[in-house]
Amino acid sequence: MTRAPSLMPFLSVTAGIATFSTMDALMKSASIEAGVYNALLFRAGIGTSLMIPVWLLAKGRWPAVAVLRVHALRSAVVAAMALLFFWGLVRLPMAEGMALSFISPLVALYLAAVLLGETIRSRAILASLLGLAGVAVIAAARFGEGGGFGEAGPGILAVLLSAVFYAWNLILQRQQAQIARPVDVALFQNVFIGLILVFAAPWFAIVPSALALRDVTGAAVLAAIALMLLSWGYARAEAQALVPLEYTAFIWAALMGWLWFDEAVTPATVAGTVLIVIGCWIATREKAPAVPAASLPPAP
């Protein structure tokens, strides 16, 4: 008798996405107050301080060099992704920013072709066109604000560039989850992101206000929890089965944007999101063979 797949990885990833969406709201608030760079820098520092005792209690052991390389690579990708995403999110409603970021699974198809040697099918091209149409619908609704796209234009571009890094992150997430415990992922991602960002501290770092520190501290706690939930889930189920759960983030982002910033969800945002999600569904409805961890390319 075939054993039914466990629901726990799916519940864990769904909870992780909801937790990340709440963290996004806190980070948007902190970024408005203290700037994106400082919000991310202090979040990494606070996150590291919180995770070190947890890691020691969990009898953490120093990773092998090859594993550290994966931690460092994914952290660099996440740092670039986060800087672009939160910079854009300050200039856009949360639901809109999240909707635009949904093109990342489509971008992941092309990155998989480059990084894993996978063949791009004709349905992926159709899916990409639908995804681009969804982006165009969302962007077109912004055209004419303050002349052209107004402040939303750079925000849209930043979120779309962030989605490219997020697509790469999706590929690395499965590789990392297979070689490291959730507590290791949460600790070393904070450590490496902090090390990457601290080099710019002499030029950009400031001491955040009490309000910003409150939000950053909350974001650091939620980010650590979300990382462990996602890592636990991705270690126990295939990425192709879990990635569609990413779309639940739109619901959480819309809710958090409404609660925190009194943001309304426009019909154009919903219509664009539907087109992007349909495109992603078309691209991923045919299951590809799972790629064993040993066959993944080593991190540089």
C-alpha cells in the first residue's frame, strides 16, 4: 500500500510564509522609519544574537567548508533580494509588491535551465508571456501617477529585480535544506547577511529610533521562526510540490497591508496576480523529475 504524503511539510511551509508576510509588514514600517539598509543590518544583528543561544542549546556544530559556502551564497542572494524588495515595498502597497514578486517561479524556470541544465519547454514560454501580461496590468494601473509612473516606477522595477534573486533563492533553498538543520540555516543566514551589510556601515549606518528598533526586533524573531519552518518543510518534500504555496503570501500581504498601513487592494492588482499565478500554474503543472541533492552543482 502506498503511503500518503504527510501534510506536515505543507503546513510548515504555509506557516512560514504567513510568518514572513508579518515580518514584511514590520520591515516596511522599520524601513520607512530608519531606511532599508539600517532595518536589514539591525535585523541581521538582532537575529544573530537571538539564534546563537538557540543554536548552542540545539548542540550546533560548526559546518563543513562546503556547507558554509552554500550558507554564504544563499545569504548573498537573500541580501540582494531583501534590499531591492524592501526598497520597492516602501514605495508600493504590500499586496502589489507581493503580486509582482510572484514572477519569481517563472524566472526560476530559466535559472534552472542555466544552473541545472534543464530544457525550457514551450509551455514555459507561454507561462512567461502570461506572467509579463500580469506585470503589465499592475504597472499600467500606476501609469499617470505624478507624470508617468511617479514614485511607483522605481519601486516596481526594484521588486521585479528582487524577484530574479528570489528565483535563485528558491533553487538554493532546497539544496541548503538537504545539508543543514533549520537552526543552522536561521543562524548562518543572519551571520552572513550581517557580515555582507556591515561593510557599508561607515557610510549608511545610523542608530534607529525606538519605534524602528521595536519593529526590527519583531522582524528578526519572525524571520528566524519563518526560516526554520521553511527549512523544515523543504527538507521533507520536493520543491516543485511546495513552491505553489508561495502564492498564499498574497493573502497575508493584503491582510497585513490593510491592518498596518490601511492599504486597499485594487482590481488591477488582483487581475495581474491572477494572470501571473495562471502562468506559473501552466509552467509547473507537469511534474519534472526530482533532482537529487548530490547532482546539484556545488556552490562557488
